Amino acid sequence: MFVKICGITNPADAEAIIAARADALGFNFWPGSERYLEPADAAEWITELPDSIIRVAVLVNPSSAYAKEIAAIDGIDCLQLHGAESPEFCLSLIEAQITLWKAVPMIGRDMPLPDFHTNRLLLDTVAGTKFGGTGTPFPWNWARDLIVANTDRQFILAGGLNSENVAEAVHQARPFGVDVTSGVETAPGRKDIYRVRDFIAAARSA
């Protein structure tokens, strides 16, 4: 089970989560986030993290120039677009040799799935003006229906997951991976390593 821990804001949390054997870390470069990182400051320590971890930059409705600026940070492996980015916008970045994942807001059981030109998609809860980190799950059987209908894609389940519910979420949806932000925090941007370890263990034992 692929596990991503998102909303990392400091090197101490990053290093502890790497030691806990997560597969990927998410760093939020959207200024509207409680977990926002200033690119110039974050680049200094993100580049020092080991290559064994996938380092994902989270963006919301970026301009093409800003997306390319963040993708160029040494150590960033891919972008996660978490807003209303169009398939055409995604394609333009891919044509610029930028690896990306696309977050998809879960609005219902039979929702259409546009071709975002990437095979890795993150399924998350719709929550007003928030883009991830809501702490609120959506019905996991919606994800299962989408996963069954699109076997050529790798789906990462997000939205309200924690160590208490992730095993059931994995059992119901059977995703490629899971992603957590607020479910392993003591406060926005502050990770609890014990919650992180419990989450990873529960996800992988499901």
C-alpha cells in the first residue's frame, strides 16, 4: 500500500516520517493553505531529503509560470494539482516534461472522470473553499466504483482518513494508495509521529 503524508512544514517532521517508512511527502505551495510553505525557504531543506522518498509539491489553480517554478525546485519530484485545473492545462505541463498527479473532487457515485493525461489520481472530499486537509471523508464506495471502472489508473484515496478508519477505507475502496494530512496532526502543519506510525501500519495491514 502506497502511503503519502501531506502538509509537511518542517524538516524534523519530514525526517521522522521518512524513518516511519512513508512512500511520499506532500509540501503545500498554495498561499491559501494553513500549511503553506514559502518556496525559497522550503527549497533549502527539501533538497536535502533522501531520494528514497517521493517529494510532491501541492498546488491549487496555479499559473503555468508558477507551476513550472515550483517543479524546478531541486528535490521536487512531481506536482499534485488540487484545484480546478483543466485537462488542457495538465497536458501543457506534461509536454514541458513535468510529472504530475491530479486531485479529483468526489461529487457522487457516477461522476465522469476527465482525461487529465496522468495515470495517478487522488480522490478527495469536496469541502467549500478548502482544497484537501478537510478531515472529512466521502463515501468510500464512490471511490470503489471509480477504481473498478478505470483499471488503467492508480488511485490514491484521501479525505478524512486517520489510523482508526484507514483500514476500512482500504478494504472498501481497494485503492493504489492513501494520503493523509490532518488525521496525523496535533495542529495544522504539525505532525504527530505516533499517529503517523499508526496510520502507516493500519493502511498496510488492511
